[in-house]
Amino acid sequence: MGYFKLLTSESGKREGWTIVVLAKELIANCNERITYHSGRVVFWEQEQRTATETLRDEGIKLRTFGVTNGERIEAEIDQKMGKRLSECQQQVKYHKTCINKFRAFRALCTIASRDDSQFVLNADDCLFFNIGEADNGEETPPQIGYDG
């Protein structure tokens, strides 16, 4: 069983498990997460432009009804296209927020890396920082401690 499969299982007291990581390593992981979320921002901004154009071109239908003394016009908006636009906006906001978080963590780690500081991370921290190097497919990853 891979290390992170074990970490995400509900058995045991995983909140007590720790791994020691150099600040320099966390900087690299922060950079990877920033790159990932930046790519997602680009993707979702393009999807948002597409959704906006589609909604503008195809998602609004005007219907004209004859009424006494003239006509009445109703606008009908395609709800699916409106939801897609909203989803795109939410995703852009989410990924930009993640970029800001990882930039802040990177700044902290950069300061700490000047004296080869180490951080003790728990399982949730490892998942948050996407510490994938620890998941080498072996049963016992290096530098694991348990304080429970």
C-alpha cells in the first residue's frame, strides 16, 4: 500500500503521524502548486470567455408577444449556460485564492530556508502541499515519526 493511500485511510491515529521536510523542499512544492493553480486559472478564464460568448450569442432568447396596444418582449436565459458561467467565475476565484495561499507559504519557507530549517508536517499538511515524493510505493517511507 502506498504511503498516501495509508494516510487517507480512516484506520489508526493518522493525526499523530509526521514527516520532516526541509523548508527548501516546501518551496519547491509551493512552486509546483502555484504553477498548477496558475494553469487552472488560465483554463477557467478561457472557459469563462467561451461561456460568456456562448451565453451572449445563444443563451438569451427574446420572445415577442402581441398584447393590447402593441407588443411585449420577454427575455429567456438558458439556465445551463448561466450555471456554467457561474461555475467558471467560482473556479477562477478559487484557484487565484490558492495561488495567493501558496505564495504566502513560499515566502515563509524562503525566510526559514536561510538556516536549513525543517518543518514537521502531519498527514493533512502533506496532502495540502502535495508532498508526492514521499509516495514511492514502498510500505515504509523515509523520516516518518509517530508521536501518539
